[in-house]
Amino acid sequence: MIDIKHHGAITGVTGSCHELVLDQKISVLIDCGMFQGAESSGSESSILQLDFPIDTVKALFITHCHIDHVGRIPSLIAAGFNGRVYASKATARLLPLVLEDALKIGVTRDEQLISQFLKLLKKRIQPVEYKQWYSVDSIKGLRFRYKPAGHILGSAYIEFEYNQEIIVFSGDLGAPYAPLLPAPESPWRADRLIIESTYGDKVHENRRNRRKQLEAVIRHCLKDAGTVLIPAFSIGRTQELLYELEDIIHRQKGAAWQDIDVIVDSPLAAKFTAHYRALSNLWDAEAKARKANGRHPLSFVQLTTVDSHSEHLKLVNYLKSSGRPAIVIAASGMCAGGRIVNYLKALLADARTDVLFVGYQANGTPGRDIQQYGPAGGYVFFGNECIDIKAGVHTISGYSAHADQKDLINFVKRMHHKPKEIRIVHGDSEAKRILKKELARVCPTSKIHIP
């Protein structure tokens, strides 16, 4: 009897890791992500540790390369896993960059150790095409297929076929009208479905409204000669924002708009943006049309990237003292580390500053605290340092790379053969509870539960 075990993303939205158990001796993992925020104790060991045996694990399947889905891969390999790592072609290309950065920040600066790990990882990675069935050499009878999930470049949901049963792992599904990437299409059939629920209790603003909100924040920045700080994940959100900002600036008249600085202060994000440009064959029809018309959605005149740490520190001080309007996109997306922290420390107490959240902020992260307490003039702690919040604080949920409640329900609703069993993971308790209730209306005969 096939079993499914969950080793993360069941008490929140991070640490995604699921085990498909085919028999007592053979299983595979779907993702192996890092815990973040309140979902970890905060110690390096708890963030990276594996608290489950891996002696039966023969292969690892990656849905996409966000750190909460891949961050524990180094621990998995260190624990003795020697199987294949399957990923879409784009994910296979991006994964080493993500893990190199994660190792440098959270584990070691030893270049030789990192190099050895990356060399080993690249030997294990098996890139696969979308929409093609593949067999797993070491597992008789198991087939799998990757399909675009529309979440970030290379993201996929995975269909497994074993003993005439189809089991689907959604990974993180994208919103249908997100910039750059095509919307995910539902599978024809799923006997069992493991589905994310990040926004299982919410419906995003439509794209036109969120673009208006983004434009309004920038107008405020131009008027007050302040800085807009956008904490964003290096891959996915950053590129979508650049795409939208290019279009907003393209439509405006006046020198102020043409002179505004759009700054990506993240070497990793800059590398990912280059890969997004190189893989433009995976863009949606709208993005391809803009490129065909001679526009450069991810490489426009106002865009500047910051590489070195010394440049970064100079820019923070310059923006603090100059009052020059600028839009800064920097990691981390939840303000738990990275270069965005220096900007927040320097600029949160300045009323000319605006902080714009465009992605989910997990419980226990500084991002959630700023989002929750900032509008009332509260404060936030970075380590032991308390920073007053006088900046404007805005949230545009429509720029989330995650599907909302309506999209998640449609993903299931549009299946021709509905699941006999649905497991709801990767969400806060309320989001999972509400999504379960709504899915019960769509699939009244399905067994729906929250692990």
C-alpha cells in the first residue's frame, strides 16, 4: 500500500518535504526545504536538520528552487543520500546558485567545501522536460511527469504513476495572471492530491488593481523624495516586479519618472534575472510580445544592480542622506536577513520611506512584524536592535507568486477525474481549514484532510 509521509510544511508554510513510500524498502522525496521564522527554533541545526530516516529514499524530486523547498538538500546529501535529483531544466540550472548562496549565508564560507558540494550536486541532478513521462531507473514501475506550475521560472507540479494510481504533488502553484509565466493547467486525473494552501483563505487583487497600487506607491516616493523598499525573494518576485515596473515607467511621461532609479541590490537576484532573460522561451505570450516589440522588460534604462558589499553600504548611506527617490528591491523576502535589513535599519524611521510587501510574511519574521505593527507606528526588532517604524507600510497581495483560494479551488475543480483523497499542506492553520471547507463543496466524495 502506497503511503505518504510529511517531513515539513504541515504546521506552516516552510520546510516543504514529503515522502512517497512505495513499499517498506523504497521511497522518494518531493522537495527538501528549509524551515524559516517561527517554524524553526532559529538555530542552524533545527533549520537544516533531517529528523527522519533516509535509508529507503532512492530519489529526490524538486518542484522549484525556493529555499523553503530545497534548503535541506545539503543535509540530505551529507546524511548519505546518493540518488538522483530530478528537476525541470530551468530549476536544474538555478538550483546550484540557490544552494551556493544558502551555504555561504547559513553554513560555511569555506570555498573548497562549497565547491565540492556543488560538484557532487551537479552530478546528481537529472534535468527533465515538461509534459513528458519518465521512468526512474532504480524503481521498477514508477513513472513521473513534470508540468508547469507558474510559480517561478522552472516551477512544476509533479504527477507520479505507480500501480495504476496517479498521485499529484502541487508544489507551489502560481497565480493565473502573474507577469512573465504562463498559468498552470490542471491535470486530467489525480487519485491522490497533495496541495499547497498558502493563500487558502484569501483572494488576491486583480492585476489591474495591484498595478495601480504599485504605481501609487511610486508616485508617493517621487512626491516625498523618499525610497521605496521592497523585500523580495531573489527568484520569482524580483523578476515579476521588474517586469511590472518597466511597464509602469514605459507608460509615464515626465522627467521624474524617466529618472527614477530602480535598484536590485542582490547579486543572487541579478544572476537569476540574467537566467530569466536567457530562458525567455518559457515566458508567457504577453512577455514574449513585449520583447518582440523591442522592449527589455528585465533590462531597462532605469535599472541598476548592486554587486559588492561595499557598494551596498555606500548606497544605504547615500539614500539615507540624499533624499533622492529610488525603488530598492533586495532580499530577503521576509526581512529575516540579507541586504534588505541594512536598508530597513537605516530608513524605517524616516517618514519619507515606504515599505512595500508583495509576498507572504511568515509568523515570527521581522517582515510579519513590520507588516502587522508598522501601520500603527510600532517598532520591530532586528536581533537586539529596536527600530521605530515611521515609514509607510503597504501590502499588495496580488503580487504573490502563489495561487489564491479561487485559483487553488479551480486547480482541483478543472480535473476531469477528481481525487479520492486530498491532503492540504503548506499553509497556516486557518488557511488550511478554510480551504478544506471550500474544497469539500467542489469534491463532495473526496476524503479531504489536514496532516
